[in-house]
Amino acid sequence: MPAYLTDLETPCVLVDLDRLAYNLDRMAAYAALHGLALRPHVKTHKAPRVAAEQLRLGATGLTCATPRELEVMSDVTADLLLAHPPVGAKLARVLALPPQVRLTVALDSAAAVEQLAAAARRAFRQVGVYVEVDVGMRRVGVQSPEEAVALAELVASRPSLRYAGIAFYPGHVRERMGEQDAKLSRLETDLRAILDALNAAGLTPPVVSGGSTPAAWRMHEVPCVTEVRPGTYVYNDRTTERTGACDWDDCALTVLATVISTSVAGQAVIDAGSKALGREPMEAAAGPNAAEGFGALLDRPELRVARMSEEHGILDLRHSDWRPSVGDQVRIVPNHACIVVHLHDLVHGVRGELVETSWPVAARGR
């Protein structure tokens, strides 16, 4: 170090350091301006280096999805949220975190509560619990205010657990920011009903925590929210740009690839396929659209990775006069940055053509 992009073996992941810094500053400033606690989700970067910068800029703690993420991030902060119910064999690993870690877990079932309470008791520690509520994603979360009250009461009755609040994930809000009004209004109505029931039962949640980058920039409009848990904002990707949550120039993460064949007319083949880019389709309000491809060129966003096999990506050049040569390098903005990071061991930090640093994806894997 330092080196140049041409010195790197492809495919590999690049992060533009200036764009990363802007993205981190922007979210930290938003949360501070609106009095929201920022607890970013590490699933996007899985890197202590990035997490430490989020904490330096004011994040109150970190959100994790796996025991591995918890273990790695426990070296960075003592305030961790596991936003994925640990059931079965995972519990012992989660409860083996260093004793100084203030652990909170999001749950939505009595079975998960009882398993966690028993494991925490055996580990001689207390664990905070967010009651997970469903506000439209239809993935996890209790389905009614009555269920939220019942689960909160159960948590509060277990000495090894601490009722810490409620959590929701508005992942169903995928429209462009200016088109989210109807869903955000419904979300606020549903949350208010849950909060009214909890308040009436004497279980006012200390924290109301919401996640999701596409909706994060409007969470201050939902009056009851106290904490936000965005993840993708650090790097951004094609899907984030599509929702209007960032501009194209805010996409910090790209996959550097090399053109390896131009033999077939109207296309170029790069050395980045599904094992480098993932196979996540683009999603919009209308749903997945395979015609959108699996990534786009950073400097030519109209050119897409139209098809892939495991090690090959096909750039569709039929409607372009650009003709790369074998050996040329291209930078691909992926559809979903989180998946791409999970597929790679190392990230290179760059400015222009200069490779200034690199860091491991320390929390990947299980």
C-alpha cells in the first residue's frame, strides 16, 4: 500500500473512501438533528473499522443479525442488539459474549422468550428484550396490540430478562421517498394502536426502534420512534438509489471486474458472476424485475450486467457504442451491497485509481 486498481486481482470489492465518509456523516447528522438514537445494522459492512467510525460519529450501539456479528462487534462496543431471534443452539453462543456487553434481543414469540430466559439464567446474566411487532413487512413480529401486551408481560415477568422496548422493520416501504406517505401513515396508525395498548397495561416501551435504509430518512415523521437501525446507507447500492434514499454518486461500494471476452457481438464478458455480485434482482414498488439486471457500471449506469453464471457476467452492449477491450477494468454497482460484502473476504478502500487501504470482512460467515 498504496497501490493502483490495475494492481488488484479481480473480482474484488472497492469502497470509495470519500463517498463512505459522506454517507456516514449524512446519517449521523440526520439522527442528531431529529433527536433519534442511531443504532446502525452491521450486516452491510461486517467490518469493525466501519463500525468504529459509526460509533465515533455518535451511534449509541450496533445492530447485528448473527452470533458471528455479535462476537466481532463486541470488540467495538458494549451495546449490541441482535435483531434476529436466537433459538436453539445459537443461544449458548450468544450468551457467551463478554460479560460487559449490554445485550438486547428482538423476539416475537413466547417460545423464544422462554428459551432466552432459561439460557440467560444459566449464564448468570440479564438480557434486554425488544418485542418485535409487524407493521406491514409480514416476516416476523406479533400481529396485534393484544399479542404485544401479552409478550411484554411475559418478558417483564422473567428476572433474567429486561423489557427494553419494541422493534419493527418497515422493509415493505420500498417506494421512492416522496411516494411513501400512505405506507408511513398506516405504519404510524398501527404503531399508535400498539403503544396505546402497552401504555394502558403499564408497559410503556422505553425504546421504539425502527430499521430500514429506504424509510430511514422519514422516521422523524413517525412521532413515537426513538431509535433507527439503517444498514445499507454506509455503502448504498442500485436498490437504495432506486428508492431515492441516495443519489447515484452516493454509491460507495463497487465490484471491480475485468473484461475477459468480447467474442460475442453486442456483449462483453467480465470475470464477476453470481459468486461476486450475488443474484439479487432489482426491487421496486412494482416488485422484482429481472430485466433490470444484476448490477450496472458506475460510470455508465445505463449498461447492466444482464446475465450471469457463477464466474461470468454478461454486459449488454447492444444499445451502446462503447466497446471495451479484453483486459479493461470496470466498476459494477451491485443491486444489493449487503450480499456482495458477504461474498468477499476483503474490501479495498480507494480514492480514484489509488488503493489507499484495505480491511477484512471480519464478521462474514456463521
